[in-house]
Amino acid sequence: MEKIMQNLPIHHPKNFQNGFDHDYFAYLRANKPIFKQEHVSYPDGYWNLVRHKDVAYVSRHYQLFSSRPNPFLDTGEGNDMDEAELEFLISLDPPDHTKMRKLINRGFTPRRIQDLEARIQEIVDGLIDKVAENKSCDMVSEIAVELPLQVIADLVGVPTEDRHYIFELTEATFGFDRTVSPEERHKAAAEMYAYADKMCEIRQDSPQNDLISVILHAEIDGEKLTQMQIDLFFMLLQNAGSETTRNLITSGTLALLNHPDQMEILQADETKIPQAIEELLRYVTPVMQFKRIATQDTTVADVEIKAGEPIVMWYPSANRDETVFENPNQLDVERAPSLHVAFGAGGPHFCLGASLARLELQIMFRELLTRFKGLELDAEQSKLPRVWSNLIDGLAKMPIRWDDITEKVPVPAVSAA
Ligand code: HEM
């Protein structure tokens, strides 16, 4: 088992083209829980963490491990977008991060998320009705991509007629498409900022009931977000909310198709779906890693780390840590509430959209499990193409077919369950 993945450095996207290599990471957890990897962009290489407790330690000690200049691990292929100078929320440390997150939280209240429930149900129903007659579709593009994109557009306030334009820009900026050049990425990012500027201009004197209006006018201790901060947040939200949720929908469905006994448990008792979503988040873990930089000489997992050295936290590995999860490779939709780190392992950057993602996923899986009859994968599983990324573990295409989709019956709201 002593190998470097496919003889490539661990951060190379090619390593993840057949999915996350859980056997290799189990070997690392047992034998090399912390190790250094060389990298063209980091002169002294970077450290890798694979155990749950070490990932949690680094996530929570933000004074020792900074998110500056950004938490993205370069692919080393020379075509990464240069986010170094960008003040994304996810790239800040407290106290700057705390200030910005407080302002943004004004527009991300539990109430505002709850208010989206009926709309999410409407979007899910619409997507399923649209494909129902065909008896087959590509689950990625026709179902999974559309839900989070539409929900974020609703939340933020992007009008229907502009949505596909914004979707295309989203795909071009962070979308893991190797054919998009750095110039095209920059151009798409600039168009996104210009679009957010325009939205703010319209809302400056006539606020609307949307997130952009709230964060544009939010003020704490006399401080407001700058136009650039709003633009960057607009872009981060599109990507953070859509590239992630879509992959839990597809890979989560695939996991259930591979475990019909688990699927039957949920079909027999829908009230188990919220708990099952947590297990699917653990089992699938769409975000593979984030990076931090040591702010001073310190120690992690009994190894000395020097100030300035990058350190990467592998979330799917932490989520299969046998010291935390019994039979970690088993999908068990009835698993007791778990300490999974799919949304981060605690600390200031814990996923801002976790409750929105959970709501979308609960509604989507309830409909998939109850309305589709004879659902199956319509392709050879080992040949399903994946996105080219070391950040997101996801399918690029997932052909599915089914015998029938039953008529929609009104269901109680998730919040009423
Ligand atoms: C299954 C879906 C999702 C997964 C697996 C996921 C995962 C993550 C992870 C791992 C982090 C970093 C945590 C850390 O560094 O400690 C994060 C941060 C973030 N997520 Fe999510 N996310 C999901 C959905 C969403 C949605 C729906 C939104 C918004 C609509 C969203 C917005 C964000 C933002 C803005 C941050 C940065 C927060 C900060 O830096 O303070 N995410 N997410």
C-alpha cells in the first residue's frame, strides 16, 4: 500500500478521477497520519492531515492556522484562478472574518432560509415533472445542478431571465472544466462583479426582499460591506452553494442505488430522511479538502510545523476515521447523529449554507425516494465521468432511468415534520 497515488502528487486532480481512494486514505490514517508533499507552488511543500481529530484541531485553532491568502490548494497545473488577493469571506481570519460574517448573517437568518421552503418544493417538483415523461435523463445537468442554482438565485434576487447567464458565469469561474482558460475565468469573474454592482445600484434606493438588499444595507458599529466585498460574496455564494449540493444529490442517490436495503428503510419511513442526509454527507463528502497556513511554529499530531507552512485537511478521510465511526465504510442511514466534517470541522468558517443545503437535500431526497419507481443507473458505474478537481468530488454526468414517476401528492412542510 506504500504508494503515492498513481505516482502523482496527492493534490493532482487525476488522483480523484475514479472517486476518492478510501483504501489509500485508510492506509494513511494507520501509517502516515501526517506527511509532507512537495508542490510547485509551495517551496517547502505542504502538510497533509487525514485523521478526524487532527482536522478538527486545525479547523478550530484559527489563531494558529490562517485562511489567508486563501484556503484553496493549487492543483499545480498552472491554470488555477489567482484568488490570492481576493477578500473572499472564506479567505479571511478573525477579526475581519467575524465582522464580515456578522454582516452577511443578517441576510442568512434561519427565518429567511425557512421562508424558502415552499419555493424549494416548487423547484424540485418542477424539475421532476419536466423529466417525468422521458423515463430517463442526465441527473447532473437536468436535476442536481438546477436545484441549488435556482435556490441561490431566489435567495439572492437574480431575476428569472438572467439566471442562465449567471449559471454560465458560475460554471466558468470555479466550474471544474479544463477547457476554460485562466483568461476566460477572469473575464467571467469580471462579468459577475459587474452584474452584482448593477444589482446593488438598483437596490440602493429601493431595497427588495432579497439577500443582496439586506447585505447592501446591513450595518454593524457603523461599518458596512464594501462594493467589492459584496461582489466577491455574490460569486462565492454561487459557487459554494451549487458545486457542493449538486454532488450530494447525485453521489448520494448513487450510494442509495448501491445499497437497496438502505433505500428501502427510507421508503418505508420518510421521517428517517433528515438523519439519512447526515449519513450521506459523511459517506459522500463532496468537499475534499481546504488548506490553512501555520501562523507560528507549532505542533500537530506530534510533528513540528514551521510558521508559513501550508497544511491541508482531508475531509472524506476524517469522515471514515475508524476511531470515530464504527464500520466507517458502511452506509448506515440509521447511524446515530454523527460528528461528520462534511460542512467543516467547526471553527469560524463552518459552512454558512449548511441549513439551506440540508433543507434542499431533505426535500429533493423525499421526492426522489417516493415518486420514482424502478429508478436505476443507466450507465456503467466505473465509467461515470467525474469533475476535474482536487477540491470537489463529483460526477460530471450521471445517466439514470426509471419505470414511472407517480403523481405528486401534497406533503407536509419539512419544518412541520
Ligand atoms: C452539501 C452541501 C455543502 C457542503 C458539503 C458544503 C461544505 C462546506 C465546507 C467544507 C466549508 C468550509 C468549512 C471550513 O473551512 O471550516 C464551507 C464553507 C462555506 N459554505 Fe458550504 N457547503 C455546502 C452547501 C453550501 C450552500 C448551499 C451554501 C450557500 C448557499 C454554502 C455557502 C458556504 C460559504 C459562504 C462558506 C464560507 C463560510 C466562511 O468562510 O465563513 N455552502 N462549506
